[in-house]
Amino acid sequence: MIRDQLAAVLMNTLSVLEVAPLPESINLERPARREHGDWSSNVALATAKRAGWNPRELAGRIAEILNAELPPHVLEVEIAGPGFINFRLADSWLHEVLVDVLDAGTDNYARSSSGAGTRVLVEFVSANPTGPLHAGHGRGAAYGDSLARILSRCGYEVSRENYLNDRGTQMQLFVASLAARQRGEDVPEGGYQGQYIVDWAAEIPAGEDLMEWGEARAVADHRATLTRMNVEFDSWFSERSMVESGAIETTLADLRARGVVYDHEGAVWLRSTDHGDDKDRVLIKSDGEFTYLLPDIAYHRDKFTRGFDLLIDVWGADHHGYVPRMKAAMQSLGHDPDELECVIIQLVNLLKGGEPVRFSKRAGDIVELSEVLDEVGADSARLTYLLQSVDSTQTFDYDIVKSRAMDNPVFYVQMAYARIQSIFRVAGEREVERVPAASVDRSLLVHERELDVLRALSELPDTVAAAAADRAPHRIATWVRELAGSVHGFYHDCYVMGDGVSAELTQARLQLVEAASVGLAIGLDLLGVSAPDQM
């Protein structure tokens, strides 16, 4: 890659100048403004002080040496500001990007081994099995699955898990609500009121254990909805299974052995303040009931016991205050708290016709995720959920998401892919025979629209790496939209066949759209969205 080549050239130049100590690595970034060049490095700023140089003087000497004998693809080396080194490159570097994309293909372009050897468990959705998933769960589902895809592309060994909170008061109320509706009675105070309770109660076979049947019915509903969103889990973990196995008592004994719990006023407490929490937390109440915290600690202990190196939990907005106590708990068990990462998903506000949508046809007080999918389709819902960072509240406008117009981001991206496929269909109809890849004259690709596509493709490896490092799938969504924009611009301004286009240029442009197809397919797959041949 060009960045590696430029980094090697800079390191060699520092050696020639006898700069010591040499940096361990050299940072190169794309300038925010194109007029500042194609690549920029702060190596002079980062190195000068320790080496006894003035930063701008060092940058000037580096530029002088490189301009005297320009490296491959480099047209000019400039210095800017206090000592930045900017490279202006010939179009040929982008033609090499085209070769890289086509050689690697959909399977391997923008793939890395940066996470090799690290086992990651991404836990997400994790809804109570007491009713259908709601619209907010859709955002967490899209995020968690897309993050797992991105981490996998970076070499991590990733597992996806859904934790079932199938113990406690809410499950008891759920069962009581089913039983009441089965008898034709009103649900008890605090019970579940939705129409789905009436519907599910009517399905219960005689003699069934309502706890077992009700949980299985809810999980089946969750599975079906998530499958529609192209989300599958490697495991579904039951909280009740830890009660049955004794894992919760074993965890408490482990904590006692480590001296991090104490008894006070009939309750059992975790010394979480020893590890940065604002107060100690109750594990077992004075009436002998577990709080939510103790089973959660046992669950995370179980995750580490299974050999995972990193745990990523995707939680709802109401769990923000829960993060410090869980990290404190992991530290109490002897783990590095950084081995647990908690991502908080902010709320989703639904709009239709400019008005808020707050109620479901079946669930009453929530909007079911399945109804969102019915309304806008799985692809549209999923990509929309991923358009912005999950740390900000999202507005989900049905009218925009459903529209088949270019201001709909989902339609915009998928149409770009479909347009590429239409070019290939026309080439087939016209019996355009592709020549061997090595015979194509890529230097013919000089139109700014062509170069825009290649620039976007060159950014995908860095974008995937940043999305993995920052746990930020929205970076992929942003990139896909940018590539789609470049493809639409190319489609509008650059004919691939006919109208005076030479046979040689046709071959070069067919390679270009093939590479764009690879990029869009990778991006859409990382987002869990289909790449349709036609719209």
C-alpha cells in the first residue's frame, strides 16, 4: 500500500539524516483538504525534539532530499505549518489501488490480522423473554451484529451471544399474565397488557409448564424477528441455568475468598468502591433474594471461564450507571477491567408523517421491531439503525426510510450497486469481451469521477480498521454512502461503452466498476445489508 511505501521512504530519509532515536512507527494520514496533498505525515513534529532538531527545519531537510529524487508515484513533497510533510501523488497510485482491490476481491480486500489470537464475545440484544422485541432492540441488534462482522474481518475470533434474563420478578409477572389470559381473566397488577399475551395464551397446550412454554414462545418470537434482520447468534445463555448449576453460589464463594464481599445488616455487599465505584453494591438483599448484580457477575465470570479474552456488552440507555459497578466486579474477580467493554445504545425516536410513533398494534406500550420491519423492510431498517453513532439519540423517520428516492440513504447505496450490475448486463448484451486484467491500460483512468471512486476504495482498509478499533460500525455506513456517491457521479458523467468511448477505455472502466462492486459488496456485508442486482 502507498502508505507503507511512504512510511518506508520517510524512515530511510531519517536514517540518512542520522536522526536519533528513530521513531518506532511513522504516522501518515489523508489531509482533510485535498489542496494540502494526498498524504501527510507529522513525523518531523513527533521526532524533532528528542533528536535535537527544529521541527520545521527537519521537515524541510526531508522534503529537500525527497524532492531531489522523487519516490514512485510522488510528484512533489511540501512542508506546511510547524513541520507537516505533505505528499502530492500522481494518479498512478490510485491505479495501483485498483489492482489491489481486484487482486484481493470481496473475500480479502480490507481484511487484516490485527485482532488475530484474540477471542471476543459480543453480547447484544439480551432482552427479557417476556414479549416481542421493540424498535429500540433493533438498533442494538444491528450494531452488535455489524460490530461482530467488522471485528471478524480484522482477524478477531468472534462469538455472538444473547443473554436471556429469564429469572426474577418480570418473568413471574409474565407467567402470571399468561395464566390469567388463559383463564380469560384480567392480568395481575404490574402484569403484561399487550394483545400478544392474549394471542400467546390461546396457543398454550394443556398441561404445559407456563414458565418453560412462555420463555420458549418469547425466544422463538425473538429468533424469528432477528433472523429477518440477518442477525444470528452463536449461543443463547439462560440466567436460570446458572441458578440450576450453582454458578451464582460458586461466584459468591469466589468473591468471598478474595475478600471483596462483606455482610452488613443482613445483606451481602461487594466492596466495589475499592475499584472506583461510587458506592458499595448489594449482592444479596436482607430477605435472601439476589440483586441483578450477582447473577450478572456470575455470567461474566462464566464468559471468562470459557476462554474469551475480551467481552463487549451492548446495553440499553438505562444501563449507563451499571458500567462502573460491572467493571469493579470484574476487577474484584482478578480481571483487567479493560477486558470488559460496555457500549450504551441510546434511544430511537420513531416518526411517521412528522408525528411520533409510540404504540404497537400488539404490544400496546411499545413499538414492536417486527412492525418496523413490516413497514420499511429489513435492509432499510438495519442500515438506518447504523447511520449514526449509537451514543446519540436517533430519529427514525418511516417516510424517509420507505421512500425510493435518492434522499433515502438505503436506496441511494443499494441503487449504486444495482447500477454497477446494470453496466455488466449491458456489456453482456453487447457481447463486450473482457481482456486479461494485466492487459488493461489503467492509465486511461484520469477523469475526476473515476479517481473519486478509486480514492474512496483506497480508504476502505483504514475505515474498517478504525471501525473495529473504535467499535464504530457507523464509520462503515458513512464510507459506503461516500463510495455510492462517487459511483453515482461516475455513472452520470462517464460512459463505459459506446458514444465515442474507445475499446481500451471501456476495458479500463469495466475494471473500475468491478472494483467498485467489490467495495460496495464488502461494505454492505459488514453492515448486514443485501446488495441487490436490480432495484
